[in-house]
Amino acid sequence: MWFTSDPTFWMPAQASNHAALVDNIYYFLYWASVISFVACMFAGALFVLKYRAKNINDKALSQVDHSTTLELTWTLPVFAVAAVAFYFGVMGFVSMKTPPDDAYEVNVTAYKWAWAFNYANGHTDGNLHIPAGVPVKLTMSSDDVLHSFYVPAFRVKQDVVPGRYTQAWFEVTEPGEYQIFCTEYCGTKHSEMLAKVIVHTEDDFKKWLDSVGNILDRLPPEEAGKMLMTQRGCLACHSIDGAKGVGPTFKGSWGTTRKLADGSDQVMDENYVRQSIMEPQSQIVAGFPPVMPTFKGKLEDREITAIIAFIKSIK
Amino acid sequence: MTADAAHIVSSRDDTYLNHTKGLLSWVVTLDHKRIGLMYLLSTALALCLGGVFALLVRTELWGPEENLMSHDVYNQMFTLHGAVMVFLFIIPSIPAAIGNFILPIMLGVKDVAFPRLNLASFYIYVVGAIFLVTSMYLSAIDTGWTFYTPYSSSAQVGSQSAVMSSAMGVFILGFSSIFTGINFIATINTMRPKGMGWFNMPLFLWAVYATSIIQVLATPVLAITLLLLTVERAFGLGIFDPALGGDPVLFQHFFWFYSHPAVYIMVLPAMGVISEVIGTFSRKRIFGYKFIAMSSLAIAFIGFLVWGHHMFTSGQSKLASMVFSGLTYLVAVPSAIKVFNWLTTLYKGSIRLNAPMLYALSFIWLFAIGGLTGMFLGTLAVDVHLHDTYFVVAHFHYVMVGGTVMALFAGLYYWWPKFFGRMYNETIAKVACLLVFIGFNVTFFPQFVMGSQGMPRRYYTYLEQYQPFHQISTVGAYILGFGILMAFAGLILAALKGPKAPDNPWGANTLEWHTSSPPPFDNYASQPEATDPYDYHALVFDEKIGGWVKVEDAPATGGEA
């Protein structure tokens, strides 16, 4: 079980360059723990059975209360295991924290409760698409509270902090899909702040990157709007099928009048949608929490127009 | 007339329990024993309250869909569970409840150094507890017990004032903790009986002493943190909130600078209880006394230098992480060696498996697993994978719950005859111990597996692949809950209806067993001279009274057997 990259009872499949390294130390500690635990508990059980008092007044067979030799002897293996784990733990950590210079860069923005992966060609996606066989470096920041980027199959985790950049890197050998979790508590939908890493072959990745660029030119506005809203995580909170979410549903919403938290009425029209994207807290619908992040500076006018077109189309 | 009996003036009928009567005599008592019992009652209530929250959380997690409650209610539940268990139960339980009752009697004195401060500490605890629970409940706070910024300082959390008032509750509780710590330090430093040098002190006193030092030194840091949080909220000074120019990671440094030493506030007294119980029920001198005593101080000291190991993935520098990882091992080593010491004490002992001993042996099992899994988390590269997953949840429950709760019950069953002068029912106590032990392992062991598989903590919903582990865990939680209720039931039954207990039912030789059960109001007429706390062979079992007496006082037949 030590040298396999398949999933085991304890560990998920090893899908990145860091995984084997982490697992080797994990299993070293695992076996050291199993052996010492079994030995200790076996000794304890043996002593309890063997030296059980038969008569309440039985004296202990020995009153030896210290032995410097013994105490030093058992300290040594503890120190040895600790030293080995420490050394390899540090080595592995340093390599996980030192991205190679030629790594492919993706910028990551985390916000409640979705991920935005920004590519050099201007495309932003809700999932992380990467090429296989190439080191990838993520430069991450948060728009609101702490989040943490975690891919169990890669053994990679890094907190994403507002107001500063943190980095993570990895290289994946096989194309496939892997789960991303948020592992720093961030409020209501922390457990649904999920995304996928989609690993393509190098050629497929190039094709994908071309295909997602310029969607506004290539697709009708409703479809482009739908893609944008999926990629930016809007649909994580706003349903399109009438289901109750963190925010109001878009189903059949266009043109309706809604009550705002301040008591006023507001028609769901182009200006309202635009205003809500730019300054989400300014006109909250009654009964919903004021939690949406602003997209000011993150969406272009053409993108907002496409989004409006899509919302209009959800009957 | 024995030397012992000479110290006891009051007759057995006049005890601290009936010395004065009426509710008022309890409410304004300065007697450390009564204050200890009041602490015991409050912390036991906190344990039950926190337990209910835990069961609600576990029930919700039966499946990934909504079972009982919404996202937000779930988030409030685990926050309440954590805060109530940590601040209201684990931190005060052993030191303030058992410590208050036993510490002065172990020293052969009438009371702690500052009885009024002691009572004040109790009431500050009560006020802080009420303040904390009501404000958390009313403001629906959902930050987790760690109150991480900037989430905790953002407007969306409950109402604006939620975090402030909860923080104020913790701030108040901190004073209670400090008062108890100061009191114990003063008492141990100045009031030890003749013949009790530092290295004749029972190990429980060493443990409580080390704990008190941490309480006095670490708690103010928490107060400072909460004060800074208040200043930030009230005056808009940027300290932790990046929107104001602060640094959110700074809060984690402050928070763990207190909360990591607090872990040792939770576990050191537990180790002290275990050292007493293992020695007594093995009828053998505890192995490596000096090591255990010194390691308590060492752990207390190094415990201040390892806070950064909670932050390996926070973005702190590589060098800082390496240093914290190394220092973490320095704490792990003495803890591991303590386990060897307890096991070696069993070797060639004369072992009796009464309920306190069963709880103590369970403690060793659970603490060993908790300690070993701590090695995984202290190792940098491995921690990156395991951080903030259920592996961490399982680890700290093994150490804090497996450790502290098992030791609490070991201590309660051990000293209960002294508390109330009545014996408990062994069968109930042992069955409860078995249920707690099984329930605990069934609840938390699967969490190591799902954590290693990547299941993040504080998740309301989860991927299907983790469901079997969650379900086993939930079943275990109910067994554990039932076991804890049964353990309490056994204690309550004993206090009300148990048969009369002898002064020394276990053959222990620390001073508290040399006064009557329950102790008289003044504990002793005059301070007795210290005994060798671990000289068990100075005592012999007397069939007639069902307890242990000094060899020289024993009836001829039961004498030098």
C-alpha cells in the first residue's frame, strides 16, 4: 500500500508530484504509530492480566520507581522517529512551497462561495483547467474572508487571504477530473464552495483555452450569459429553476416587482440587475441576507449585457 | 489514638456538607469544597449542553442532504458546541472542580490561600458563561469557536455586535481562569505542609501548578486580542480587517498564542489525575516521578512556543513553519514518555480494576492515539494535506475529550467517596466506562479515515463517498452520549443512596485520604505532616471497615499479611 498511486483505505489516489512524497511520510508515521501503539497496549494488557491482585492486600512485586537507563533508552526511538519525520516533513514542505520558474500561471480569486480562475487571455472560469505534465502555479487572493484551496488528490492546500497573495503549485501527470474543496470556514455555503480541477493533455488544453476565449463574439448573448453566470459562480446562490437559494431565484423574475429590505418596491429591469451586480448591498430583496460580493471591475459592460439577456430568457 | 485521628477534631457526623444548612450557606460559601462542587455542577451542565449541540450536529450529518436544520443553523450549532465545550467545560472542569476540592486537602490545609477570590472566580465564571451562551444564541453567531477574522468582523455575521458580546463573555471567563490560577499558585507555594518539599508533592499538584502558570500567563493574551477586536470594531482602527488596512492572519497568531497553551490547560490536569489513579490501583510507586513532574513544567513552557503549528497553510513563512514544527516535536516527546511511565508503573504492580482504574486505562489508550496522530499534524508536508480536515477533528477530540473526559470520570469516581462519603456502584460505573470507551472510538476513529481521504471540517453537506464514515460516527456519538449520561447517573445515585464510604477506600496515601469521608468543614484541626504520597505499603486493608488503615493501626490479624 506504500508504493501505489491508487486510492487506499487511508489515502485518495495520488495525482500530483507532491502526493507520493506526502504519502511516504504519512505511511512512515502510520507504521511507526501502529507498531508503537500495539506494543504499548499489548504491554499494558499483559501487565494488567499478569499482575492483577489476587488478594486485596497483595503487595506490588517491585517498588522500582525509576531507571535512568530505561528512561533514556525509550527516549531514543521516540526522538529518532520524530527526527526522521521532521526532516522529511520539512524537505517535502519546502518543495511544495517552491514553484519552478517555468510554471504555467493561473490567477485565482476566491469569494463567497465560488472560485474564479483567471487566465492570461482574459478568460475567467469557475473550474480550474490545466495542462498535464506541466508545473502549474496558482497566485491566489480573496475578495472577502479567508478561504483555503484544497485538492486532496494533489495533497495541496493553501489558505487564500484577503489583501495578500498566497501561492501553490503542482504538476499533474494524468488527464482527469479532481475535486477542489474550500477548507477554511467562510460562512453559510462553505461546504458548497466546490470546484473541479480539469486536467487536459497539453494539446487539448490549448484547444480549450482558445474555445473559451471570445465567447461574446462567438455565441448568442443568452448562451454567453449563461456560461458567464456558471463560470462566475452566480448560479451557486441564484437558482434558475425556482429553488430557494441564498439569493433570489431568476426563474420568471424578469419584469416582476419585488419588495426590498428597506420597504420600497423595485421592478426587476436592466438597471436593477446592473445595480445589483455593481453594488449588491444597495438594493437587497426583503428576506435575503446581504452577502453578495461586488463584481465592479470584474465584469465588462458587454458581459453584463449578456447576463441580462440570459436572465430575461429564464421564464 | 493514632497520629491521624488526632488531626480530626470534628466527629464524623459534622461534615462540610451539613456544617451549615440552607441554600444561602452554599451560595455565599467560602469553603473550597463547596465551591468545587458548585464548579462541578456547572461544568457538568456545560458538558451536557455541549453534548446536545454535538448530537444535533452529528444527526444533521447522517446524510449530505438537510435532515434537521439549515446551513446557518448548522453553522451556529458547531460554533456553540465548540465554544461551550472549550470555554465552559474543558478548561475549568478538572482544575476548578476537582482541583478546588482536592488541592487544599492534599496539602493538609483548611482552604486555598484566597477563599474570597475563589468564590469570586466561581461567580465570574457563571456570569461569563451566561453572557457567552445568551449572546451567542441571541445573535446567532456562526464563526466557529476560533472567531477567525475577517469573517468574524464582517457585517454578515449575525448582528454587528454578535462577536463583540461573545468575545466579552470569553473575556469575563478569562478572569475566572486567572483568579483560580493565582489562587492555586499561591496556595501551593506558601501552604505546603511540613515535610512536603517540591519533590514530595503528589503529581496531581504538580499538574495543577503547571496548569495554573499557563492560566495566569496565557489568558491575558486572549483578553488583549479581544480588546484589539473591540477597538477595531468600535473605532475603525485597522488591526485584523484588511478592508481597514489590518492583517487577518495576525488574529490567528494572537488567538493561538492563547489557545495552544490552553490545550495544555485542558490536558495537564488530566495527566495529574491519571498519575494518581494508576499509582494507587497498581499499589506501586509511580515510575519516573521526577520526569512526570518536570515534564508538566516543560510542557507548560514549550506549549507557549508552538502556536504557529496551527498555521502551516496560512501563508506564514517557510522558516517560521519549520521552527514551529521542530518545537512541536519537543512537546510531543515528553508526552509520549509519560505514556511509557504510566505503563511501566503497571509492571509488577498489584493491580485492581476498579472503575477509576478502568477510566485511567481507557485514558492511556485514547491519549496514545491522540498523541500519535499529533505527530502526523506536526510534520509539515503531511499537515498540508490533513490541515482543516476531519483528521484534525478526530485528533483533538482524542486528546481533549478522550483525555480530559476520561480523566474527569477517573477522578470523579476516584474521589467521589471522599466528596460525599458514599460508594458508587461498580457495575454501573464499569458498564458506563465501556460504553464511553466504545462510543468514543466508534465516533472518532472513522474521522481519521475520512479526514485522510480529504473530508474538510465544518461542512454542512458533503460528497457521497464520505457518508458511511459519517454514519458510523453518528451512531458512535449516541453511544458516547448514553455512556456519559450513565456515568453521571452512577455518580448521582452514589451521592444520594450509595453505601457509606470508608475514609480511605483505595489504599492511597496522599493526604486527602487521611481525613474523614466526607471531610469535616475544616478538613483538619491542624495541618498534618506530609506523608510519602506513594508509600502504599504503609497501608493495609481492614475488612471490618472496608477501607485501608495505617499498618500500625491495623487489627493484628490483618496486619503484616
